[in-house]
Amino acid sequence: MTKLDLTIKISRKVGYYLMQYWGDTKEVKQKSSFSDLVTQHDKIAQKIIIDSIKNHFPNDGILAEEGVFENAENLWVIDPIDGTINYIHGLPNFAISIAYFERKKPVFGVVYSPVLNEMFVGIKNQGSYLNGEKLRIKSKTKLEETVGSVGFSNNFTGLFISKIENKVRRIRILGSAAISACYVGAGKFDFFISKNANPWDIAAAFLIVKEAEGKILNLSGNEPNPLEKGSFIFANPGISNKILEFTMI
């Protein structure tokens, strides 16, 4: 079994597990704040993923949201539930996000949304896919024809929306960075901005958008490193620089 095949299999297995408790989580704990939450299902899902990887590839390293930080040439970056608050409240926008890197370069990324059964896959130099259908972004140049998304960030999100809301068709906030970024790759969104993303939030979606010929910038206008925490703009290439201008708050 290839690493990609294993990842897709794990994602479906974890998705099935999570659906049994979707919106019916008994144990919820705070991490850094009352809006930064973790459930027992985050931890169980992460253990399922890591155990499967280690059983097949014991020498690979793991970087995962719930407290696993290893370093290796072959590195897996994992978010067992991207969109935990949505999951807790029975909202559909949450996903399993798994990326694989070799020598700090992305090889493939998988994002699985179990409620909608959307399996996004991006493979280096081989394209991006949604449920087996190849993705390719059609360039847009007119902001008034675009729909975009932004992640929540104090002292940024509200200001950004107030600047751009009359220039675009609509803004949506989904509560899952992985899904929001993948929707750029699928052409459902024309841009998504995360002011302060962790690697596990966007590592898988990074390659999915890139292989769909999307543009990825940070708020300084440079291509960001998906293995470093920071700002990310995922966008239709025809409007990426215009969106960047609206982030200058």
C-alpha cells in the first residue's frame, strides 16, 4: 500500500468514527482559551491516524495538532479535526487533514470532509482532485464576481470584511481553514485568508490549491512556508494581488 492510499483509507476510517459522535460530544476541554477547544474525539482520531502511519512507516516523523512534534526527513502533518467547534455544535464544516512532506517539500495532501463526503487530494506534479475529478481553477479578474472566505482572527477579520464587503459578491466564514482553502482549489471560493494559521491547519490544502493552479501568498506578498505558522492567502491567480491589497489594515 502506498502512503497516499494509506492516507485516503485512514481519512475515511476516521471520518466514519467521527460521524458517530458528530454534535453529540460529551467531553470538551479548553486549550488556550474558551474558543480554542479539544474533545476526546480529536485525541482518539489523532491516535488512529498516528498508529496507522507508525505501523506502516515507523521511521517517519509526525507533526500533529494535539501535542505531537517530531522532526524527520519524512514528515506527516496531521489535524484530526479541523473545525472542532463546528464538530461539537453539529455543524457540517469539519475535516480530517493529512499532509506528507519529504525534506520539507510537500508530496501530497488529503483533506476529507465526512459530512459532505468530499475527498480532496493534491499530489506533487500530478494535480488536485475532488472525489476523483481533476481540479483546475478558472482565472477571474473582476472582484465583483467573486465569493471569498476569511478565518476568524482578532483585530483583523472584522476590519478586512468591512473593507472588502462592498467590492465582492459575498464573504463566507466556514470555521475550517482546510475546507475553506480546498474550496479555492475547487473554484467554490475565489479566495480564502487565514491571518494566523498553524501548519496542521493548511499543510494538506496548500498542495491541493497549488496543484489546482491557485496562488498562495502571505500578507507580505511572498509565498509562505506551509511548515511554519503564519499568514496565508489562497486565491484565484487573477485576483490574488487585489485581495492582498485589502489585507493591508
